[in-house]
Amino acid sequence: MRAWHFSETAYPYLPPSDSYPSIRVSLPNRIYDPAKGAALYDRYIDEWLEAEAEGVEIMLNEHHQTATCVDPAAPLMLAALARLSKTARLLILGNPIANRRQPVRVAEEMAMIDVLSHGRLEAGFVRGVPYEILPANSNPVRMNERNWEALDLIIKAWTNHDGPVSHEGRFFHHRNINIWPRPIQQPHPPIWISTTSPGGAQQVGARGYIQATFLTGFDMTRTIYEAYRKGWREAGRGENVPIHRLAYAALIYVGDTEAKAHAGADKLLWYVNSNKVPPHFANPPGYVSVAQNVRLARGAHNVVSAFGTRQGTVEGAIAAGTMFAGTPDQVLAQIKKHYDHVGGYGQLLIMGQAGFLEHDDTVHGIRMFAREVYPRLKELYPDTAISGVNPQPAAARSA
Amino acid sequence: MTAKTIKIAGIDLELHDIGQGAPVLWLHGGQGFNPKHAFVDLIAAKRRLIVPSHPGFGSSGLPDWVDSVDDIAHVHLELLDKLDLRCLDVVGHSIGGWIAAEMATKSPERIRRLVMIGPVGVKVGSPDKLDIPDVFAMSQDDASKLLFHDPVKMKVDQTKLTDDELTIMFRNRETLALLVWEPWMHNPKLMRRLHRAAMPALFIRGASDGLVSDAYMSQYAKLLPNARTHTIPAAGHAPQLEQPEKLASAVLDFLEK
């Protein structure tokens, strides 16, 4: 089991939420005080470095036009971290390549960070959440198709070393691809993909990339992982899926006592509860399938736009499997329960800072996890472990 | 009154062919075409009304290569070939007007008279302001206020729609986004080509249209050598729905000249 400290570098100093219709896309940036923002960047970078000092890896992501994540150019932050950190793996999850006009430029940025960090990059790619569509002026229709073509183009750019090659695809055109630098890691840095759909996960499994899913709880995570394992097996990658191919992101806070832990965890819920987004930003046309829109119109829950009301409390979030919080023993038991339910994963993405969780409390949570929970997780779930719900012999499964 | 399917450019197109008389090609807007709307029979009482659902609308197919209004203009010109209609009247509403304008610049000789109802397709104003408000960046209620003179009366109760009707509604909306997203609601080249569309043209707009302003329509009409404008009171972006009689008589009067 490998653990990652994930911070969205939020800007929490906002007016009352009833004074604005959306925290994303349209919230005026006059609310953002650059001086306070600079102090926050300093602080969040310090927290990533504290995590590294405790043996935890570094993870960041990218969002646009939002107070929830003031990191609209994640490769820039990653470049800074590549120089400030020394040993941690550096995961960007990820590059929103369905919204980037030039995938080859993304390949260049990632190659540069891999070289700057002496081969510590873990390169993640995401289709992007729906509220990224308007900031990117990106067409929400056919994003998946763009996403996969962009990824193939990036891999082509990374792995070609013999002078210019070309690409004339459906969405992207390049006559002369020959990036400098090329990545240190060969044939390329590990590739991560996040998806919340079983169809997407099956494709990721077929390709063998690392699959991450965010706050999908018990049953949805199991469905996604099962789709990944199916894709993996059907592509002939072998019967056994190593747990390190699967990642889960949860809100995690470990404290000395349950009361202190829940107090910290309650502040982490800012991430969920402050995500005020109206439907027209959360579900642009084409982002989900027509069939899914029909189900939503008939009252189905929109996984993408709302994390669910029962998950807005510490108890509700723990019950839903979107949060692990408590004493070290409690958190270990919660993770174990979730791990067993979904079939197992080897990458734990810790959303360990949100909103008004102050620096000292954030660092305390990281240390408590790293010192009291992480060693036991590594012992319980070594990298050689295999992922699968109720594993059966191969003969029984194919029968 | 059943639709048939016709294969054009490899695409299965839903095609309505209603009434008798000199043919009129009706090019629907982003909401798609519903033959039950009152204006349909009003026009079909005098003319043969030919209405294709654009690729990706209604039950028409959407191949992966189609992603622009220009593509659809080519498809519909091929449809006219297939129907052996060398020259006819064309009426376009909203993006249907845009499609009609593209067709008129490509093959002006095939359009006898042209009617543009609340048309989009050109950019005439400042780069700092959208000519057409961004209906995808606002709530459905706010969009309805721009779309209709009487949004309360025109509100569709989704719970009363069948799954098939809902499916078509969401699919139409998705295809609309595919076509108009960028550049927003226009083809930058179109205004440089419209001088070729010299046939008599009538631009119509509902007085309460919150998408297509009076200034936009006037400037759009001036790009055509032989166009005039007409406003229908107590109607929004879809005067054929809110004032079917007034709209039908304005269209028929113009076409029968």
C-alpha cells in the first residue's frame, strides 16, 4: 500500500455561500486576495513537504475558475515541487487532456517534470469534471474520444526517439513531433487515469494503467474496480490484477482521540459541503450520455454534481465510505472494511486538507496517519497483493 | 402523418413530407421538429412542407465526422439532389436559419425565396460581448425567459414526456452543443459569403426574442443584398410556437409573392 497526500490548494476565505450562485466557474476573482493566496501556496507546499518527510508521496490536481482548487496550471506547481522535494513520488491527477488544445505540449511538460525530478513523476490524466468545460471553452460532446486520442498522442510523443513523427487524427494534428527533453523513466512515466464510470474503467484496465476513483464509496467503487479487473483480464494481462493498479481517494483524518479526529474530519467536509454548483455547470449537454440524462430527469442521483447529502456529516461520510476518520485503530478498521468490500487497492489518495483545516492540524493529521496507520497498512497490504472480490480459481470463473 | 427515413451521405435522415403544392424546405432549430405543432398544418395547407431532422436530431443518425453546421448544409443540399428539387423556397429557424444561410452561399441558384426566423450564424457585434447569450451557462428557467414571450405558458412538463420524447430532447440538446459551441453560434466566414445569397429574403423575429436581438437581425439582414425584416409581436425566439397563425401568414404571404 502506498499513500499520497493530496491537497487542492483551496482558497477558503469566501463570503457566505448564499451570496453567490456557484463556487465554481462564475465566482468573481475580486474575492481572491493575492496576498492571502501567496501565503496559502507557501503553506500548502510546506504541507506536501511535511508529508514527504513522513514517507508519504505527493499528489496534486488541477481545476479552473474555482475557489475549491486554486491550481489552474498543475504542472507549474509540480515543477516547483520537483525542485523542493527530494524523494517523494510526484503524482499529478491529472492533466485534463480532453480540455487541452495541444497534447504534445502536455507531453513536453510532463517530460520536463520527470527530468527535473530525476524520474519521480507519476503522470495522471483525467477527462475533467463538468465544471471545467466552460473555463476551457471546451466542447462537452465527444470528450471521451478526444481524451483517448490525446493520450495516445502523448504516449507517441514520449516514446518516439528517432526524430520527427506525425499525427493526423480525428481531433489533433501534428506534422512534426520530436519533444525535448524526453522522460527519464522508460518507456514512459507510470500512467494514471481517473474515472467514475464502469465503461471507462474497463478501458483503463484493458490498457493496464493505474485506475483512480474519487469518493465513490463502497458499491460504486466495487463496480468500477470490477470493470477494471474485467478489462484487465479480457485484454490478456493475466488473471491477477495487482493491487497497485487501483487507487482510491478518500477524506482522511487521524487524531489522538475520536473526538479530536472528528473535529478535524468535520473541517475536511468543506470539500464536499462547499461545492455549490448549479446544474447548468454540473451537467453540460453531452457530458453524460443521453440515457443517463433521461435517468437523471426521472430522479436518479447525479454522481458527478453532488456528493450526496448523507455524506455531508462525519458519520454519514464514514458510513458511505467516502471518509476514514478517527483514532488510528478506527481508521485502520474503516479502511480494511472498505478494502475488503471493493476487492482491494494499493494506492490510497488522502484528501488531508480542505477549507479551514489549519496548518498545524493538517500536519498533525498527516503525521498521525504516517506514523500510526501507514506502517500497518503496508504490512497488511504488500504490493504483491492481488485485487479481486471473492477471488475464485480461474477455472471456476470461466465456467 | 408519419416520418420516413432517407439515406443521405451515409446518414439515415428522418424526413417529414407534408401537404401539397410548391415545395418549402423547413429547417428546424435547436429544439428539433415536432409535426404536431400548429404552424405545421397551417403551412402545409397551402404548400408541400419538407422537413428533415438534422443529423443528430430527432431520429436522424449522427456519424462521428459530423460536427458543424457546414456539414449539415452539405447534407441537406444532397437531400435536395436526392428529392430532385432543383429550386425551392427555404425557411430556417434559429440554427436552421444558419444552415439555410450556409446553403444559400453555396448554391444560391437552388433557393427561390428565403425566410430566416430568429436566425443565428453570424457575428456582427463587439468581441467583448456575445451576440447570442450563452444559454448553456444559465439555468433552464433563465434560458426560457430569453426563449419565450410567455415562458410560463411555454414550459414543458418533463414528467409528462415519454422516455422516447425525453431521449430526443436530450439528444437534440447534445447535438446543438456539438454544433454551436465554438465559435459560439456562428461561422466567422459566413458574413463574408452572404453577398452571394441574392434571392429575396425575409428575416422574422419575435419582438420578445432574448437570443436574437433586433439589432442583430437588422445587421444580419443587411449582409444579404435583397433582404427585409419583419417583427411578430407577443412572441419570443420561436414565433411559430407562440404565434403560429401570424408566423404562418407572414411566411406564406412572402413566399406567395
